[in-house]
Amino acid sequence: MVSLTAGQPQGAASDQFFDADIAEETSPQQYTQRLGTADSASLREGGFSQAVQDAAENGDLACLQQVLQQHGAAMLSQRDVDGSTPAHLAAKRGHVECLQFLLQCSVELASTDDSGHTPLHLASQEGEQEAVELLLQWGAPGDTTGTAKQRTPLHLAASNGHLEVCSVLLLQKANVNLQDADGESPLHKAARFGDRELCELILSWGASVTLADNDGWCPLHEAARWGDGELVESLLQRGADPAARSNDGESALHVVPGGYAELEVVQVLLMWKGDVNNRDYDGETPLHLAVKLGDAELAGLLLQSGADANATNTAGATPLDFAKKDEIRWLLRSHKGRKGTGAL
């Protein structure tokens, strides 16, 4: 936990950063040699000196202190070829002491790199909890969406399964239902990651289970594809609709084939009255898709659950027309005379 209190002065660096003995193992003369003079600092193309970049990335506080003494605070806001400032690099690596020093030197909290990331975006993406806490305490904007995909720090933390960072951001009132350029909310990201505990956290802060992304996928679609039965059931208990369709007419059952825990997920969806014979806009049922993948076990479960072996898609093809495995052909033929009964 970062001990720095909110509201600490954001002016010039405090006196603690001007000790004569900057680093026990490295003299000021050696740092000066590394950095060069203000006029010959060997700046990279559009960026700052390699020594400053290395210091921020590697947590070399003494070197950053020497930069301030030798060249002034402006050098601490120079950018590298990716548009990253030392604050971006320190935040991404979780070097809290360096980051605190930079903040006390009044670096810009909302500064973005060439990808639109602020230091808070990068710390959140990498799961650097202490860096996230420090940046928020200094007033970093929590819901900034400057990236090309319009993703907030919460989107990035959820995408990478960083539970504690998500908790910190939510405690600071991050908007739990903001959608990015793909229409995805943080809950979409967490569901795709397949993390039930993370989804429960986000849901507890009021996340909507019905928000659809640009493809019409709800968080339940993501959970059905990438999660397990417990995650799917958790979303259903919160009001997710098993019949919700994507832009292609896919229900959650349609996206299960080829997923992470397909048999378990199918059983849960059917218990919640998912329609095993629901058709997408190509007229295909989940059974068509399971057969196309050559998944005999899933095809068998769907047939046992009432899937119609005679169902035709918009081209008039039945699941049998796609069957390449003898086992699947046998299953389909043994059910061919039976009319599908839908959900159990």
C-alpha cells in the first residue's frame, strides 16, 4: 500500500531528492558522464536520453535525481520514440519510488503516449497495484479513454485478470459500464478472461449483464465461449438472458462449440431454458456447429438434450451433411427419426 497521502504538494521536488550522496555505488561524476551536458544529451529521435529511459524503466531513482540537478525538471518530461515519458515507463514497471519522485516534479498525470495510454493505463494493464494507487492519490483521471480503442484503465485491468487493481479502480468510482470502441464493457473483458471472482467483483459494482458489444455479444456470450459453468450460472443468476442474440443471430449456446468448458456450459444453459434448437441467421443450430467441429461428445449431449437432427439451415443442409466422423454420423442417424424437443 502506498503511504503517500492525497493532496501532497505537486510543486518542485522536495529537499529529500537533493542529497549530496546520490547513490552509494555511483558518483555524480559517473552520472554526468552517462548523461552528457544539457546540449549534448544524445537524445533519441523524438525522445529523451537513453540514460533517463533506462533509469525510469529500471527504477534508478538516483539517476533521475541527478537529471533534475544537472538538466532541470523539463528533461523528466521528454518522450521516447513511442511517446512515453519517464512516468509512463516507471508506472508500467511498478517503480513506485521513481514514480513518486516524478509526480513531485509536477510531471503531467494525463500525458498520453503515441497509443493514447496514460501512466495509469499502463500501471493498470500490468497489474501494478501500488503504482495505480499512487497515481490515483495524485489525481490521475480514472476514466480517461484516450487510447485508439477508447479503453479505460478498468478495461485494461479486467482484460488481464488483475483483480486487486480492478478493486482499487472501482473504489475510486471508475465507471463500470463504459464501453470501448468495440462496444465492450469491463464485464465483457472479465468474462472473456474466464475469471468468475473478477466478474463477481465487477457485478457487485453495478455492471450491466445486458450490454451488447458492436457484434451483439453480451457478457454471457463471452462467458459461454471462454468461461466455465459456474461463471455462466453466475451471470444467469444476475439476469443474463440465455436467448439473447448477437448480430449474427447467435445465442449463448451457439458460441459454446470449441469453447473452454463446453459440456459443462451447455448443461448450465439448458437448465436455464436455453433453446437447443435456436437458429442463427444462417439457420444453423448449435448441433450444426458442433458437427462442423467434429465434436462427437458435444453433439451427443445436444442430441440427448433434444437437438433436432433433421434441422436444416438456410441452404437446406442438415447436421448430417457436415458430419465427417463415423461416430457422429451414427449419432445423427440414430436420432434422425426423432423430432427435436428443444430445451430440457
